[in-house]
Amino acid sequence: MRRHHASPLLLFMLAACGGSNEDPAPAASASADPAVNSVAGVNSAAPRRPSQDPRPVTGRPDEVRPLGQQEPQQAVRSEDADVLLEAERLALPGWAEDNIRRKDARVDGWRSEVLHGSAKTALSAFFAATLEANEVDPAALRPALAADFDGVGVLRPAELVEVFRDDGARVLRPVELPATLHPLDELPRLVAELLAPFAGIEHPHVFFKFIRVDVRGPQAVGTTAVLHVDGWRGEAGVQMNAEWQLEWTVGASDEELLLKSLRATSYEEIHAPRRLFADYSGAVFPDTPAFREEMQRGVGDYQHRTDRLLGSSLIGAQGVALRGGDRPRPPALRI
């Protein structure tokens, strides 16, 4: 008779499927404490034989639930007729819930940040009614002003001198900045003077940001704002840079600030006969595959593909290192 030898592949498959009837030895020693066993991933009960496991071999793996959520939350029908089901909410530990609440500066007790947000809202409304309006109506601004409103200073000084000139730009600055404050009814004239360099530009671009917030007391706040206004008249451009000092009175709460005074503390005008920069990317990289495949992609393509464990931040928050190309190398400059 011919003896048949078992195929090595068949033996391997039998071993993988648990062909032995002997109970396997535990992978780790079990602790008497069930909590320890749960954390360590060790089942303190006697190991099951494959034939005793009630779960089918081809069944789905156990559901992985969020930390702190012992049971899956059930969808709850809303009492609102316009809402079918209430939105599910992930159960979080107390410390995490507290951190989320503290994202609100009011909850965290960060008053200057609350006042900063209120000042941004108030100044945006002021610009909408002045620099971005077709006509300035002083009466419409009255509700946004403090009862003891002191006035508005000169926004564009009358006498400017040239401090720089080359083929690309001229820079003008004032001889002095008057400290006199003018009443509200003179605001239309002050705004018209400020916008005079932008005559013929339909929609000048207005940008501002606060660089300082001073809490002067329970009802008084001072802020310093940087203001930029720019626009193009054909190929010629003009930009105004200024710093404004604004004093505020707190209204019914820290979420309401009323303007008490406004004055310019610095002013600068830049006039360019033509655009200073142009985009030459298409001319420099017309046939470079990496430019089309990598550099032309936006944040949306990269924000979830950057591994932070590598120390490579998507927004470059660690700073940018600059070094000259000449030898010997100059010291590196880190921003």
C-alpha cells in the first residue's frame, strides 16, 4: 500500500484553526482583581475551547466604544415637532467637559479677552457706518456712543511730508498729529478727509486688528488698533496705515462697549505707480510635475494627511528658519 503523507499546507491550516483539543495556556497570569484583569486585557475566567465559544468565527468584532461610554446611547425622540431625533452627544469625563466650557473666555474668567471681542464687534459696526458707508449719519451712531462721548480726533493730518521715494513707492507721514477732539457732527468731514486718497476707488479694502487691551477699571477700557485701508486705481495703488487709540465705556455688561473717544496716534500713506509684485509661478514651473501635484494643492488636501508625530506642523507654528545662501553662511534667523 502507498503511504500518504500529510501536506505541510494542510498541517498549517489545522494548526491555525485550532485543531488541537488541548486548552491553550493563558497568555498572561490573571490577577485576582477583576478590574486589573480588565485593564490588562486578561480574562480571569477559565479559557474557552474553540467549540465552547458562542460567537461564530466569522462574526463581527466587538464594538469599540468611546472612553467613558459604557453603553451605546439610544436616540431620543425630540419634543420639538421640527426635530425628529435629538443629536447624540459623546459622554466625556468631568475634566474634559470643564475644558470645553472654558473655551468661553467668560467662563474662564479672562475679562480682557471678552472685552477684546466686544471691541471688535463695536469697531466693525463703526466702520460699517463710516468708512464703508455711502454717507455718514452722525445721528445713527449715537446709540453706539458713551453718554460722556469726548469726540474724534483728526484721522488724516492736513500736512504730510515725503519720507521715502524710489521707483516703486512713495511714503508720506505727518509733520504732527493734532490732539484736539472734534464733536460728533464733524465726523462726516473727518471721514471724508481720511478717504480722500482713495477717490475713484469703488470699494477700498478695510482691515483692522487690536494689538492692545487695557482694562482701566470696572467701567473703562482702552484699546489700540492697527488700521489698514488699501485699493487700486487701475495699475496705481494706495495704502493707508494708522494706529488708533480708542477709549470705551462698559455698557450693560462686558459684551457691550460704548465708544468714548477715538484719536489717531500714527499715520502713513504709501503710493505705488504700479503693482509691486506679480505671480510668475506659471512661468517658472510650467513643466514641473511636483508643482502641479503638490504645491498647487490647498490646506484641505493636507490638513488630515500631516503626521504631527513627525514634528511637522501643518500651520508651521514652530516658526520658520531662514538662512542666506552665500558662503560663509550668515547666522540663521528664526521667526
